[in-house]
Amino acid sequence: MTFADLGLSDELLRAVSDSGYDEPTPIQRAAIPSVLMGCDLVGIAQTGTGKTAGFVLPMIDILHHGRSRARMPRSLILEPTRELAMQVAENFEKYGKYHPLSMALLMGGVQMGDQVKALEKGVDVLIATPGRLMDLFGRGKIMLTDCKLLVIDEADRMLDMGFIPDIEEICSKLPKSRQTLLFSATMPPPIQKLAQKFLNEPKTVEVARPATANVNIDQRLIEVKPDRKKDALKDILRSSDFKNAIVFCNRKTTVRELASSLRRSGFAAGQIQGDMDQADRIAEFDRFKNDEINILVASDVAARGLDVKGVSHVINFDVPWQPDDYIHRIGRTGRAGMKGTAITLASRADGEALDRIEKLVGNKLPRSAERSADEASDTESPKTAPKKSASRKPEPSRKPHPEREERSPVVEDIKSEWNGPLPGFLSVSAGIE
């Protein structure tokens, strides 16, 4: 099947061809005809499968007919993060170059004045994060009564970030006679209820089991002591099959410290985390895309917003606290049919988080142990080990290595550092006797 078989216009087919694509992905084959027919849709697909083009392409053809009015967008796309909003905007610019459609991007971290000016001119496509959209709506700068097409993208991430009440309020302000598309990698019960409440007899398109990882991604887990994590990471970055990597950490402070440590060791590393200005985050991301740096250390604020072709490795320096984040992190590699490697560095203290991840993905991650050079030298090869003398005295029994002794769990104060919702199993406090 080709894109021409999906019912897209000649102008749109030319733009797709200019972008170097010949065959639609499974989610595109399943979603595009239904969207063109005006159906409500629930699309379930893992990240990196071409989901964005699955709604952008038919929207361009649908919106080609009609005229925009000031402060009254004709369509609305809701994204959980600024990075994802920018990614969708880039898709509209790329595929809509032969269609005279206007677009505005509403997101925090940038001046509101320019966004208001764009709305006053009238836009066909409004791409927004919920917070900035609600802010401008409260100021009377935007009306949603003419919006006939709504896209809720990355709905499960919206849930994680606490945006569902905002989504419900936004939906209540839109006309009831509209087309609604909901896309998500996973479908937890709150998202199912959202779909039942605001979608009208939707068609469900599922191209992969919810919360499954891309089959093009080679997943590995390296068991490592906490104080050896940096050394293990640097060994990976020096390996022969390494090209570039996004390294994920759970805390903003860890991102800053790790990026500095890598640069001191001679690696071309940058960082993206929530305390950075939007302009600085964009500049750092552009450096990574342009191969000025080949290592990008990131917090989960960027887990779903980074779209770079040819990322060879995703490395979880920290095991994610939320199991769904594992899927979205490793989805930064193995995109567009390419192969990728996802490596997770884990210590004994990560056992509970790993159990949740493996339960979600439905299989155990292949494990290997990381050893220091000192440990390796202490282990003699059977071929070279000297034979024991009959008169040799037996060695005294050794005490257990301190690292191998069971340790009581330590619950750290992560509330001030964690850039996202606090998982329930980490919100308990530990008493010290």
C-alpha cells in the first residue's frame, strides 16, 4: 500500500514524497482513511511509529476547505509538552507546504504577545499545551466555538502530568458537533473514561499491544553498583557500536551533574531539563540534531518530545519511577524502522521499579553484570590459575563483601528534585531505629 491509496490529495502526496516517504506505517494506514471520513478515532500505538503524521496528513486535507476567523481556530491539537508541540508544528510545516494553511503554537516559556498576535490574525491549526491555552482562554484572547476538529495527543502522558481536568474543561467549551481524535501509547482506565465521555462512537485503531516496546529496539539491563554507574555509562559511550545517545535521569540535579561530569571526561555532552529556559532547551536540542554534540542528558520533561532520526542508543542512567516512562524513553531510538539499543543501568535498590516495568512490558529484560577492572583482575581464568600445592595451608574464611550484604532501603527526599508526579511507592517515609 502507498500513500496514494489512502485518499490524500495530490498536493499532500507531493509533500510526503518530498520528505522521502513512500509507504505509510501501520498506524497511518489504519487511521488516515477513518479521519478523512470524519470519524472519531482512538489510536493506540507505541511511540516512534509515525503516529503524528497519522493525524497531521488528513487534517491538512480536511482544513484545506474553509476560512479562519480572528481568535477562533478551526482545529485544536493538545500536546502535553512544549517539545511535542514543536514537533507537531514541524510536521505541519513540512507536509502542508503546498496548502495555504495558517498555524499558531501556544506553549509556556515564550512570550505571550506574539502568540496573541497570531491568534488575532486567525488560524486554521492551533497547537497548544493545556496550561497556556487555559491561560489565554481565561484572558478572553481565544474562543473555541468554531473548532470542529480536536486532537488529544499522548493522552496517557496528559494523565501522568495532571492535565486531565484541563482537558475535560477544554472539551466542554468546544462545539458538540466536532470530530475528536485521541492518540495514546497506553490506555489506562482514566483515559478510557475520557474517550467514552467526549468521543462519539469512535473507531479504535490499535497497531501494537498497549505498553509494548518497539521490536526494533534491543533492550538490555546492566546490573551495577550505584557508585559504578558513571564508569559503566562511560564504557558504553566508548563502545564501538556507539554513535549517539540520549541519557535519561530522574532528577534535574542529576542531569546537570552528569552532563558536567561527561564533559570533564572529554565527551561532547549537552543537557535538557525543566529548569532551563525554552530558548536554551531548543538550542541544546538543535546542537544534538546537528551532530555538534552526540550525547544529550535529559530529564523526563523531554521523554516524549525528542524526535531525532538515527539515535543509536537510549541509556537509562536512572531506572524510571513510572513504568510507562520506560516505554516512552526507549522510544527515542529505533524510530522510522531503524534499529536501536536501549540500556538500563540498575542497582539492587531498583528492584521494585524494575518489577513494575517488566510487568508492564510482559517480559524480563536481558541482564548482564558490570564489573570494575579491579574485580576482573581478581578473578583468575581456569586455564591460567596456579595448581594448589599439597602443603599449602588452607586460606582463612573471608567475611562477606560489604557490597553484597543486604541493606535496608533508604527513602530519599525526592520531592524537591523530581520533575513530575511523585509515584505512590516513593511517597512513604522510612523511620531510623
